[in-house]
Amino acid sequence: MTRESVDIVFPAPGDVDLVRRAVPEPGPTEITCRALASLVSTGTETFCLAGDFEPGTFWQEWVRFPFAPGYSLTAEVVAVGRDIDDVRVGDRVALPAPHAQYVTVPRDEAIVVPDGVRSEDACWASLAVTTQWGVRRTGLDLGESVGVIGLGLLGQLIVRYLRLSGARHIVAIDPDPARREAALRGGATVAVADHAGAAHDAVRAETGGELLDVAFDVTGHPVAFADTSTLLRPHGRLVLVGDSPHPSQQHLGPRIVADGITIIGVHASTAPERSSIHQRWTPAEMTALFFDHLRDGRLEVESLITHRASPLDAPELYAALREDRSRYLGVLFDWSAVPA
């Protein structure tokens, strides 16, 4: 059976197009899936669309035009390779695939979505892995004080995982009121209406003058790095989740060396592929935990969705995101709008 897919593609910097593509049949260890819903990573994807990256960065290695954006997809299996016996046609899967109507991928890239988890919620699996991995990398101790600077999708999930991990003070910092309110619903103990550089007094007030043990810079903006470092107590940990396309514009800040600050870079690709006695938390394990938290109610992401769109309207959506993405938080493509 020959299938044709409608894909969202960035053919060149600043351009968005819908492209039709023949869908290959799955190989022996592959599956073919039809998209149900996909989550737009508004910050990452608008950076990709702009195409403005410094040489030598991960961005330059990853984004090659024409570029297929997206990495957070829930889909239904429509065909399986002859060697596949643990996935059936009709199963739902979450996978780090682009915004495309049909994808054919290796079986081990897909995680079966259990009953009781909504397809729209399962789209968050890739971001849940990144944020879980970020919290784990800090070695967070029960009762530590933590700040989250930048309350987009990643920042919102980090707030929720900090609550689940037992942080005492969770200081959420963002100038946008809707994002601050979402963070408070998710477990932040206080929300600061400012940028990191102006949040010093609020952080001192929340922590009894102690400042933060850990601070997450989730902005992707170079200026935030140095400002965030000033919110940490001596021997604190500064975690970068979200890579700036212009790292040469980042500065260490005035107290990194003198206060013995540890800098931790977080990217989902650095999580271990295989479980071991030293590190059990693979992306598959973290995804399974995410689904458990959704099913038992300890984690909720539905309220973070602010916009739903047809993939056929992708050019208009990305144009609006480039103009002012502060009005958007969770943005979903509903693939039922595209004829099969």
C-alpha cells in the first residue's frame, strides 16, 4: 500500500512549507505510524526557523535546510516490520519525530502509550525526558531551594518535577503573568515578575536570605546566564537547559569562580541509552515514569496547552510565533485535520 505524507518543512531560513512525500514501507525492525498530535517546541523551533547560529554550535550541526522541525509526536501504528512482535497495528506510540502525517522509524525509537494517557498529553514525552534528566543531573537533595528562570514548556515541566522531587522553595521567574500563574499551579512556591537580573531581592525573601542551591536557566538567551548565577549561594549549581544559538555572547558572571559555582549542561541526547547499575534512567524509563505520573494524577499538562492548530495552517502559526511567541505556551498540531 502506497501512502503519501503531508510534512511541515522549513525549506530555508524564515520559510515554512507543506510538502508531500511518499512514505516508505517499514523495514524488518521498523514501524510506520500515522500522526495523531504533535507538540510545537516554540522556542527551539523558532530558533531553527530563523537559522541564525554561531559556527561550531549544536544548532549549526543539527539544523540543515531544508529542515524538518519537531520532535514530540504521538502516533498510531499502521504497519510493522516482519521482525516486530511487541507492537501491533492500532497501538499508540510516542516518539521524537518531526511534524509529519506519517513516519517510518526504528521500533526502539517509539514508546507505547498506555491506556489512560491522552494522545495530546503523550506528546510531552520528549520534553519530559529532557526535564527529568535536567533535575536528575543536579543531584537534588530533599528540601533544597531552586529557581527556574524562563517559564516556557521546559520551565513549566521543571517546576513540576521539582515539586515531585521535594524542593523546599521553587522560585519561578518570568516577566509574563500567564506563565507565572501556570508555574504556581504546577508547584512553584513563589513567582517573580521580572528577569533574573532583577530577582535578587525576591529570591532572598523567599529563601530567608540564603539564596538558591540550584538555578535552572531555561531561557536560551545569552544574557540570562550571568544574571542567573548571581542568584546562587556559594557552591550552588547552575543548570543550562536550552542551548543558546549565540554562546559567545554568554558571560560567566561576577561570582562563578569565587563562589565555586558548578555549571551543568543538559541535553536529552546525553541521557544513557542503556540502563546500568550506575545509571538506570534511560529515556525509555523516564518516559514510562512520565506516563505513570500522568495516569495517577501526580502530573498534569493539559492546562499548559494554549493553542491548537491544523498542520495545514503551519505557515501562519510559525509567522505568529516569530512575531510574538510570548502569547503562546503549549501549541499542538491536530493531525486529524489532515485527510488520511
